[in-house]
Amino acid sequence: MKARCRGSVRRNTPARRQYVLINLSRRRVSAPHSLHTRSWTLQPGLRAQLSPLREVGSHRAALRLPAVFRAPLTREPCAAPPGFHSQRGGSGARPGLASPQPAPLRRGSSPGAVPSRAAMSSLLPLRAAAARRRLLLQPPAAPGPAAARSGSGALPGGLVRRGGLVGGRWLEAPAAFAVRDPASGQELGPVADCGAAEARAAVRAAHGAGAAWGRLPAKERSALLRRWYELMVERRDDLAAIITAENGKPLKEAQGEILYSASFLEWFAEEARRVYGDVIPASAKDRRILVLKQPVGVAAIITPWNFPSAMITRKVGAALAAGCTVVVKPAEDTPLSALALGELANQAGIPAGVYNVVPCSRQQAPAVGEVLCTDPLVAKISFTGSTETGKILLKHAAGTVKRVSMELGGHAPFIVFDSADVDRAVAGALASKFRNSGQTCVCTNRFLVQKGIHDKFVEKFAKAIRSELRVGNGFDANTTQGPLINEKAVEKVERHINDAVSQGASIVTGGKRHSLGKNFFEPTLLSNVTTKMLCTQEETFGPLAPVIKFETEEEAIAIANAASVGLAGYFYSQDPAQIWRVAEQLEVGMVGVNEGIVSSVESPFGGVKQSGLGREGSKYGIDEYLEIKYVCFGGL
């Protein structure tokens, strides 16, 4: 007897197992047609070692897929199985293809019998190929440098997603764009290139889920955020590998980012239960004045590539804790981290539509950004990126008068006074300037060193750069400096160095592209720098440390405050009176005193002037996603 089968993969939540349901009463066996949270396929040469676990009705048997099936997908182009038809419902269905030809059951088998291993083995690869084709699942890297360096030979397949996440479903887009490893230039794989239509669908999914999420008791929202945090910590190594692959930063830094990123979910899980209103004494005895805090609604989250995980959770954690739903547009260079967070959000039980992701290419970014900033269903925009892009988004948002918070460009000064501990200042300078190869919004862009210790500081700083920094692939254990994100970033560093040297600056160390080629650049220290040079007027966003010599405290403050932006500033001094004076006079949102790194989950993050609006993290971060409502209760 021949039979064609139909079935689906279902999730056993407590044990996190995968099952194939075989409906023999309909005489069909088909591929798993709905792989909502995880997708697996067979390694070449492995046999389907299926064993019946329990009977379901009179004609259905549930079979467990053993762990050997949890292997990366093949990289070869996915040819559609002959006549395959997707049974998936909704907008993701792709009708018009017939089922594959079935493998026969063993002679003498009955409709209630379990198909042979050979029969199941012949069908599962067809199913996996179709699922891979529909859902843009993760193919491993082709053999080469990327595979050799990662140890596992591929990105962690269980967390890598290729489609957009809209309303809890992984969706395709009409086109895809390539994500590349900045260290090698090798393609990591395609990701759905969402456009305006997908962005509008995500906004509507978020709006549809908003009422129920906002009404959910704060304790329940807190528990879900806490579970999401726990999953991030459990999968921190896989998440860090994704960051290093698509961003290039050293694996140790990526691991640190994941823990930092997860801490925002933990923090705001706790803050969710501390959104307090108020009761105000009224002037009339028959009235009571109440103040309520309520979620603003759908929040559009637009994030950069330099911290592809932390910049999302710092915003999304606060939004979800407040009762808002979100649509995330990650940077085109690093979408895989945002999608991996979506996978974990699904596993944590975050309801469908609460967390949505619309990845897109650089070409589609303007259209997607415009939708998120102009759609009347979006109530709030949170953006981290350049000041120029922030101004464009502000213009779009003005049409519907949206709530806006923005963390924009920085141009951080690092002042070293004569009273400073030089060794401590050098250590702080190294951390502040060269973290993530100088590609952070709060990293130092200008060093101002007082005349009395200038030469000593430059000498020790150059020695520390040569001895402690190692340029290399982010997956190499000894690497402290990974590649820059792309060729454009390298060209900007070169332009700033050439401009400075042409005006009299001296290269103390570095100054050119690294021998590794591509996007690698040597950590560079310049002396004899003046305020007329580009590197002191623009944010470099690379491994370049220009040093300006100054004479008085007033001169240093004037140089530091001359910028149109003011995100972070640092200074080193052991004079208590000077510390108070300078800390109060620096026109920045964050000040590090004898400290080169200031970011923490408990601290309010944000800038002044053209460095942005609002604050993130800390107890103040959740207020960006809350509206204050005044209620006058009269007739008492």
C-alpha cells in the first residue's frame, strides 16, 4: 500500500522537544509546514532514528526527532522539491505547488503502522529544503576563513533567523540582502529586505497587540521580561558569536555586550512594577486629584550597528515594561542580532505582535524609516545614530507630533590636567578610545593634555597602544581590535589622518591600514594636533587618538565646549575643587571623572545640545514610554 502523509512539527514546551505528527488516516506524510520557533534538518548521512512515543487518537502517532537532526542547513541553493505545497496559513502561504511523491510504506503495513525509517528519511530532506526556502533559514558559512575561525564552522543555527518578525511570525520579503563579515568580506547569508509594506504590517501588528499587552498586570510583564533575560544569559555565547560575525568586534567584547544587553531586560523587568502614579491635595474639599501613568502606544525603535544587541534592549526593555509594543528596525549591517533577540522573545513567551523586527537594506532604509516616523499608529520614536539622520527623522515625526527620544552623535573630550595620575589616565584613555576599535558614540574623540604632563602622557600612551592592543579577527582569542564596519569607515579615518598630517600633526604610532587588509586599521596616536584639523572638528568613529596640548583650565573647557554636540566627556584630576568646577562646566550629558567608561544599566544615558533628546537606562528610562494623565474626581 502506498500512502502520502501530512504532518507538522509541534513544540513540547517543558522538555523543548520536537515532534512529527503523522496522520495516517489521511494517508499522507509531508514536511513540517510550520516551524514557528525553531527549524532543524538532517546532517548528510544521518538516518532518521524515529521511535513512537505515544498514540494520538486511533490513527495518529507522535514521533520524536532525535538531537542528531539539529544540524546546520546546507549552503547549496535550495531547489524547491518537485510539486511541494505549503500548508501554512495566513499571508505567509505560498499556494500553487503540489506535494512531493511519497515513499511507499513497507509491504504489509497497515494505516495505523509507523512508516519505516527509510521512508521518513527520504521525505525529511525535502521538507527541510522547502522550509529553508520559505523562511530564509540559516545556511552555514562556506568553508573558508570564517568557518575556520569560529570553531563551530557556522553561525549558531538555533538563533539565526532570516525573515522579518511580524505578529509573532517569521515572514519573507520580496527580496533579500546580504549580511557580510567585516573581517573577511564573506557573506554570512541573506536576510529579508523588508520595505514600506512590511513596515506598515509590523506597525499594525504592534498596534493590534498593544491593548492586551498594556492591560496585562505589571507583574506578568515583569515575569516575561525576566524570562527573556534568562534566555539571553543562557545563550550568551551564541549571541556573542553572532555579534562578532556581523559586527567584527572581539568575541570577549561581544560577550560583554550580551551581558550588558541582558541586564537592561533584567532592570526594566524590575522597573515595570514601580510605575507609580500620584495623589495631589486638591484646593476644593469635594475633589480629588489623581495622576496616572499609561503606555504611550506603539514605539518605533531604530538602532545602530556598533552595539547591535544592547541598543535594542536598552530601548525595548523600557518600552515593554511600560506596556508599549515595538517595531525594531535594526541597522542593515547587523540585523542578525535583532532577529536572534526575536527568536528568544518568542521562546520567552512574549506575545505575538509585542516585539516586531523589520530588517532592510540600505536602499530600503529611507522608505522604512519614513513609514515608522509618519504612520499615525506609531506614538513614539526612539533612535540611536548620527545627528544628521536624527534631524531627518525629527522632520518626519513632526507631521504627527510623536514622542521622540534620540541618542545622536558624540565628540567626547578627554582632558588630562597636570594634577592627574598619568598611569591611571593612560589606562582610562586606552579603554575609552579603543573599545570596539573606536566605534562607540561615547568614545573619546579629542585628547586635551595640559602642558606640564603632555610629553609624559603621550610617551606612556604610545607605549600602551603598542604593547596592549592586538589587531585581528574578532574570533581570535588574542584580538583586542577588530575590523572597522566597512570600507567607508576606513576611508574616513584615513582622511582625518591625512588632513592632520598635512597641517603639521605627527604620527606617534600607527597611521595606516593594517597588513591584514580589508577593514583593519592600525590604532593611531597623533601629537602636535590643533583645533583647526578635521579630527578635532568631526567625530572620527575609528581608532584615531589626536592629542592637543593646552595650558590653562579655562582653555581646556573652552575647547571641549566648542562642539555643537555634547554626549559624554572625561577628565582626570586629583584636585577636588577643580573636579567640581570642570564637572559642572562641561556641556555634556555624561561626565567621567578619573574614569574612562561610564555606561551602566543604573545610569541615565543621553546627551545635550545636538547629541539628542531624552534619557535611556536607569529609573528615568521608562518615563520615555509613559504618558501622564491627570484625573479630577469631583462631586465627593
